[in-house]
Amino acid sequence: MDCTEKTTQIEDKVKLVYDLLKELSQVEDFPAIRANAQRALGTVWQMVNHLSLDYE
């Protein structure tokens, strides 16, 4: 596996985690999950930003 493939896989995984946390941060029926997902989203956003990925 070359560096480009690894980078693409990492970008895909980070984007997936970001999208999943974004969905969970909007769940109204589970306030604890929502709050923790929002906190985690801030951390994952740093990875998304570092990789210069589109996130909105």
C-alpha cells in the first residue's frame, strides 16, 4: 500500500467519524449521547481541519 492509498483511507475514516458524530450530536432523545458527541465532534473537527477535508 503506498502513501497515497494510506492517506485516502485515513481521510475516509476521519470523515466517517466526523459524519457519525455529527448525526449523534443531533439526537434529542438521548441528551447524554448528544452532549458527548458534541464534545467529541470538536476534537474530530481538528483532524478534519488538519487534513483540509470538506466538512459542511
